[in-house]
Amino acid sequence: MNENNTKREIVKREEEILKFWQENKIFGKSLAKDSPKGEYVFYDGPPFGTGLPHYGHMLPGTIKDAIPRYKTMRGYHVDRKWGWDCHGLPVENLIEKELNLKTKNDIEAYGIEKFNKACSDSVLRYESDWKKIIPRLGRFVDMDDDYKTMDYNFTESVWWVFKTLYEKGLIYEGFKSMHLCPRCETTLSNFEVAEGYQDIKDMSVTAEFKLTDEDNTYILAWTTTPWTLVGNVALAVHKDMEYVRVTSGEKDKTYILARDRVTDVFGDREYEITGSLLGSDLLGLSYKPLFDYYSQNVDLKNRENGWKVYGGDFVTMEDGTGIVHIAPAFGDDDMKLGMEKNLPFVQHVGKDGRFKEEVLAFKGLSAKPKGNPRETDELVATWLKENNLLFSSKIYEHSYPHCWRCDTPLLNYAADSWFVKVTALKEKMIKATLESSWVPGFIRDGRFLKGVESAPDWAISRSRYWGAPLPVWKCKSCKDISVIGSLAELKEQGSGTEPKNKEGKLDLHRPYIDDVTLPCACGEEMRRVPEVFDCWFESGSMPYAQRHYPFENKEWFEKNFPADFISEGLDQTRGWFYSLMVLATALFEKPAFKNLVVHGMIMASDGKKMSKRLKNYPDMVEEVIDVYGADALRLYLLPTQLMRSEEMNFRLEGVEEVYKKTLMRLVNVVSFYEMYADEVKTPPHPSPTSGEGVFTPPQPSPKKGEGEKVDGDGMGGNVLDRWMLARLDELVSTVTDSMEAYEIDKATRPFAEFVDDLSTWYLRRSRERMKEGDRDAVATLRYVLLTFARVLAPFTPFMAEDIWQRLRAQDDEESVHLAKWPLLRESYEGQALILGDMRMVRNIVSLGLEARAKAGIKVRQPLSELRIKPASLNGDSGKNQELRGKDDLLELIKDEVNVKSVVFVESLESEVELDTNISEELKQEGEFRDLVRLVQDMRKEKRLKVDDKIELSLAPEHAPLLFRFEAELKRLVCANSVTIGEHVQIVVT
């Protein structure tokens, strides 16, 4: 078969199998079948439906398919409920681009109702594509009875979570310095910020702050955010550190800075230290503001405390000048010092990131422009230079936070927000985290727990539109608040009012929810605060909201929480994993999940991120799945370092290699079986689920679990059959143990070697037995293939099903995905012995073939003798193992190395030695083998079937071979007759 046709055939077969699953409702039947072990709970992190599935969905999707399939085969009921992430900046940004809306003012002018309607309409625009692609990837998941985070019952559960935390004292409203996206005009959580770091070239400046009481004396302060200097209201020093006065020949000025920083700050400039003092000596000194836009405002609160030197423990000598410029509106340490010292609060930049009107030199400018983030900093530096207040400036490269959705540089900005008091939960979170198992474990013990230990309180409110609304109503008069935890509460407190959209349907989104007012005890009216939830709060509420807990499914949920398993990428360490753990700890003092597989990121072949713009990766469907099949892609990804949270460069050649060396080899083995096994496909010959028939070895004793038994201990019959069954036992044991430990890479890595053993050793060595009708050999192969199909089922579901359908008996399960997992058995002495013996045999064969290659003698040329040094034979246990007397194993060595005899010689210097003397008789045998190969190649060229008969004509020089080997030649090449002619040719009869 042509290679391209083969590729199309395997893809076509996968599509036929998918159709078989769908038409016969196999997934539904797998959920409905008996589940003696009860529930196994799996949470599936919901994707956004605003784009098409890609490799970032394929990898976790495969993991999230493999584990539930495996657990289903082990006797569990594993519900797999699909969900859609609907809210948040990802959707809003998409609609803003489509509607050409640049700012929040544009959105409000357009209309919140129309904007949110556009968002709602967009979130499932690719739903039909997802429903085609996800099943095509081989996933069993319910995409019809799905949940959506925008549904009102989902939001009601989110409200319950919020109110429960509020009643526990874990929710508060605060004014803090946070990262703000000036384009989206909303603050972001610390883990949203962590997702958006980019390397940029920025500017730092060292500014000169003139002391008011000393002539020509300036304090030097360094900053990496020159745009914040307009908001400067203080300088901070470390009171216990040594500072110095320095003069420089270049300027008629005296500078004050930390002694430890002089060399770095002055560099090549000439300078002289003229005095020293402690930081405490600087406290209280006043200086002239760099900019006077706010210092002259007599109405500025705490103005009298501004533009002075204060002490701060956060000041270090690691960089800068040892003196920190303080702008309380734009930094956490700055704000804390400002509150402690009652400093004036100057916020010269609005939430849109632009300088306010009163800042005449820079009014209207973006503080951190997208595309050129240091543009405004350079203008500030120029202004300082023109006013003789710039000591130095420098361009440097660093990692800077950008909006995770729109790529705008973020600002550190003081703003109001609602917070979860994570700092009060840390000890409980650490305890809950340690109760969960992570693969790999170092992600839990390192990155995640360190993140928990240093985590600030979680800002969960967003000043946006398309999101679940915060259920907080506030009275403008007395400032009292009411927190709503359910629709019933809202209806009760709102005098029966429910938010409904234009269609008259219940809708909790803005602006409808904003129209609902509540009466306040003071007699005034309460209105809802305008914020919506951080979409990560919704994602973290998913375990409860997908089941509409506690309003429905209460008993089921409480019995089955936490989840048994989840999986996502390393990037979710600060995202979904974190939000799940925060809320589960806050609500129940439990982890949200028991087991977690954290996978790494798939990169392009050049090591860069996969980019639609750069087109640096093959299309997942058209160039991979439609060419090699979904199983090849799955089996390419699962055994890799991705399962250990490491990055991997995607190589299409790697998928092709899996397809060729593993899947197609397996297809060829199945095809070979079908060619010779018509008579053993039907009962009474055995299947893996039947211990009856011609081939019925003793039943195993169970080791763990109640899966389907692995029939046969391989204690009788042909040595190759016994070895192949032992290899199968070994594989089942390895895969089972690995899957129980959630180590999918270890579970799938042995497949390639097993298929290689099955194809290039067992089948090649057993081919002639099967051709000759050895029923034990055929039955063994069938048993191995059907059992292997069950082992493959969680990982390569199409290939497993294909094998099952081609080989199963009438009374076997309708689908391999309805079958039980092969049962683990106690190891038996014969198993270890045969595995060790065969490894030894193959090692000797390898050494013998290596000796042939060195001697320049082709394998088809028989030799008289292979000598083996017995002392070199070590088995797996390290004990000396003898092959003497094991004729079946010695026959394998003789056949593979093509020698007449194997002898053991203690005095050999090397491990093996060949007798390379070729007699005339041996030479003739070699020529005969060459002739057989020639005729077989001619049969292949004519695409003859194995049992197609031919008339064979040989060249005159082959007459001696015909005289000696005629009968064997006819048998090997399936010839009715052999004659001598002018040259070798075949005619099909």
C-alpha cells in the first residue's frame, strides 16, 4: 500500500470509529455500565469558545481523557461534563476590537446593554467547531449537557461562595496599590499579572532633589518609573545605613547618597567624599519638589508632611542610590509609608493611564504607551535635564508586566477593590495543599507553596462590564451594605424585583442587575456597586457552580468533594489551581482536588512560543490529525517531558515517527494475524474475557483491583509464546502502577518497545509457525493483541477500538471502552526467568550480528558455529544464568545469527566468537537464501498475496540449488513448479 494512501486509510478508520462511537452511544454506555467502585470525580477547566481548539487544548484534553477512561475501565463511574468560560477581559477585548471601541467611555457611549449582548453572542460562536474537533481528538466528554459561566444558576452559586466568605470575615473592600491596565481601566489580580510579563527596553533615571535649607545640596534618588516623579511627595532612607556627601568636578553641587552606592552611581566621573552621616541624620529634611503642580495646592490633605525625608525598612543598598523616591499612589511600599506618615496623596495619572489636565508639561500623555513604553519616561528625563535636575539616565532591558489580554503595559496604581483575605488563609491553604498529590511533586512543593506563602490578598473585583456582578448593594447615604447570596434573597430583599432582559428572561448581567435596588434601614435606597467578578473567581467557583451547589445536588456534592483529579498546564499554577485552592480552603478547609497532573508547554520547533502571526507550527487538524491521525499525536505527546511540567519543542517528524514505528507496525501485526487466523477467530478459541477454548492457561491470582483477568501465566508451550505473555504481564503491571501514580509518561513510554518486541521479535520469529497453522501461536497473538488493545484504550482510543473490532469474539464487549482493565497479578518465578533468559538471548544475538558485521559476512550466509563465554551471561537478578540445556532458546540464537550450532567456551577472551570458515555446503545454503529473498522481492513488486501461487523460472546458474533445495524453495515462495530458463522470472497461476 502506498504510504500516502496508508495515512489516508488510518485517518479514515479513525473517522469510522468515531462514527461507530456516536451511532452506538458508546460514551453513554460507558457511563451507564456497572461501576462497583463508585464515583470518581473529575473537574474539567472550562475553555473560552471565542477561538478554535489548538495544541494548548489538545495536550490537557488528552490527559483529561486518558485518566477518566482508565478509571472507568477500573470500575469507577466518571462523569465528564464540558463547560464554557464566558466572562472577562478575553471576551470584552475581542468585542472591543470588532466594534472599534477604544476606551471604557466608548463602551458606555455605545451602551452597556448592547455591548454585553455582543459579548454574550460571541462566546459560543465556535461551539459547533469545538463539538466536531474535540471528539475527533478522541475525547469522551459530554458537550451537550454543558455548563456556562454566564448562566444565572452558575452565577447564583458564585454569589453563594462570595457571601459565605463575607460572613466568615474573608471579604473586604480596600484601597490598595495594585496593577492596573490603563486600556481596560481595571485592576488585575496578582496571578493575572504573572501571566503577562514581557521583556522590554525601559529607562531609569537618577533625579536630583534640592534641599531647601542647604545651598547647592541635592539628594540623589533612582527610579525605574520616571513617569511617577510628578507624584513624588517624599524620599525614603534607611536610618541605620551610612550616607555620604559627595562633590564632583563636573558640577558645582554636593550630592547625598548611600556610601555603598557611590562607586556604581558615579562610575567614571571624578568625585570626592566630603562628609558622612547616618540615615537617621537625614530624617525630616525638606526638599524642593521636582514639579510644583500639587505642592502649592493649599487644599491638599497632609500637605504639611510632604516633600521631606523619612525612614523606610524597605530601602536596600542593592541598587540605585540607597534613597527611594516615594509616590504613594503608585507603589505598595510607597502607599504603606504614606499611610504611616500621613503623607499627601497625589495621583497625577487617571485610570486611563494618562496625565491629568493640571500636569501641564505632560497633560494627556500616556504614562506607559503601548508600542513604546519608555516614550513618556524619556520626555520626563528631558524635562529634568532642561531644568538641571537630571543626574543620569540609562536604557536597560527587563521583564515588565503587561495586560494578559490586550498586551498594554500595566501601571502600579492605587485603587478601590474588593479582596479575599488570602493572608488570613495561608496556613490552612498550605495544609490543604499538602493533602493533595501533584505530578510532578516539585511544582507543589516549590512554585505553588512559595506563591501561597508570599501571596497578597486577592483583588476579585473588576471595573468592567461583561462578568458576574458582585452581589453587593451599598447605601450612598449611610454607607451600609447588603451582600446577597441567592436569587431568593435578592427577590425577598428587593420586594420581588428580578433583573430581566428585553426578552423577559432572568438575566443577572449588567445593566439589568444595576436596576435592582434594595431598601436601606436608614430609609434611603441601596444600589449595587458597579464592579463585576474577576473571571478567575468564577473559575475557582466551578466545582460548586457547575452543580448549582448548594441549591441543587447538595448531598451528591458533599459526598464527592474534593475532586479526585484535575489537570492543566504549568501556567495555571498561579491561575486555576490557585483560585480553586483559595476558595476550597476558605469554604471547607479542604483542597479542591486530591490529584493533579501539571503539564508543560508545547513550543514551536524553534523553541519559541507558538504564534498564529508567525505561523511557526503545523495546523493541528489539517497537517497533523488529517495526515497521521489523532492517536499518533496523542502518543507523541504523552510519553514526553511535558508530563513533568517541562517545555517541549513540537516536531512534526516526531508525530510521523510514532505513526510509522508504533502505530503502523501494530496495524501490520493485526493484519498478519487476520491473514492466518480465520479459523481461530470464532469460539471455542479464547478471548481475553473468556478462559475457555483451546488456549486456556491457568487463571492468575489477583494482586490488586477487580479488573478483567489476564489469562495465562505462560508456563507451557513454545518459548516465544511464554515470553510474549510474560512481556504482556510486565507491560500491564508497569502501566497499571504508573497510572495509579498519575505518571502518564511512565505508563505510555513502554508502548513503543512493546510493539517493537511484538513485531520484530515475537512475530518475526513466530511467522513460520503461524503459516504452518500452529494454533497456539495464533491464539497467543490474538490474546496479546486483545489485551494490549485494553491497555492502549485510555491513550490511543481509536487504535485500541480498531484492534478490538477486528479481533473480538461475538460475546466480547461491544467496544473496548466498555471492557475492563486487565487485572494485575502476582509475579511468578517463571515470568522473571523467561524475561531474563530472553534478554540474554537477544543480547547474544546482538553481539553475534555485530561480529558478523565486523567480519563482513552478511546474515543470509550460514556459518558453522557461535561460541559463547558462559561467565558473560548475567540475568536481571545479577545471578549467573545458564543457557546450556535450554534448546528452545539456543535454537532462537542459531536462527537469528544463522549458525549451525552454539557452544560454550570458558576460555574465550571476548563474550562471543564466530567461526568464519565457510565450507562449500554453507556457501550454497547462503546462495539459496539470496535466491529466496530475490523471489520474495519479485512477489512484493507484483503485490501478490501470501497464498497466491506462481510458476518460477530460474537462471542456469541456479541449477545446483534447485537440485538440493527444490522442495523447500517451492514451500517458501509458494510455487507450483520450478524450471530452469534464461533468467529468474515468475508467472502468477
